[in-house]
Amino acid sequence: MLTEMLNELNRLIIKYSGIDWNTKPTANSLVALLMEHTNHLKVEINEVKSGRRKLQDKNFLGPRTREARRRLRATNTTISETFGDIPIANESENQTQPIIDIHHRLSDVGQREFMKKRREARKARERRRAKIDAWREEKKKKDQEEDKEEGAKKTRRKKKTK
């Protein structure tokens, strides 16, 4: 997974440092940031390969990826078959129960805060949509009234000309 990220970063660096993009300052800034990120990623890959750093299940982002890893563990399929030869630490390895409990509690608090912010954002979107819908309805009614008035004026003109 880390190597795929590295390959994608390299692809973007090559693309935006090409002839079509290298004259644009935003592209140059992007290339500089991507190169910096590439260096950090290479350091991380080296740490993982050397064993100084072991990845845990919570280090893999995305609900689909975590769910796939849970299914793999349930079916006793080796993780290295799916995710490459990256050493994975067991969650219970080198940890005591109180520390795990604290991490779980902090994770739960973070999750609750995230869900709270998400609900607030959803409510704000719904309020904005309701305002926009009300404005559109009002505008539609005004337009219909104006159309009726114009139609009435046209019929009056026709009657006067006859």
C-alpha cells in the first residue's frame, strides 16, 4: 500500500514537472510539496521494512480497507497475501490493558466528536437547502404572477385594438 502511494506521488511529480506545467507557479509549488511528501513516505517505508516501526490495523485508513482486513482475519487468510510483505503488529503486543482501554476511550471520544460535527454540518446543509428551496418557490410564484399580469395586459391591448 505504501509503495502504491509512492508510485502515485512519482506519477504526479513527473506530470506536473513536465513541459506543459513547469511554467506555472502553482504546479511548481505542488511538485515541491509532492517531493517532500515522497521523502517522508520513503522514510516510513524504510522504518517499516527495517522493523523499527510496525503497522497496526488502525494505521490503515478507510472503512472499506478496515473491513477487508477484518474479513481477512476472520477467514485466516494471511495479511501479506493481500497487503504485501509489511509486518503488522498484533494489537496486544507490547501493550498493557490500561493503555489499550485509554486508547479505546480516546478513540470513542474522537469518534463521537466527529459524528457530532458531521451532524451539525448536515443540519447546516439542510437549512441552506431549505432557504434556497423557499427562495426558488417564491421566485417561481412571482414569475407566475408576472406572467399572468403580462398575459392580462396583452389581452387588454388586443381588446383595445379591435
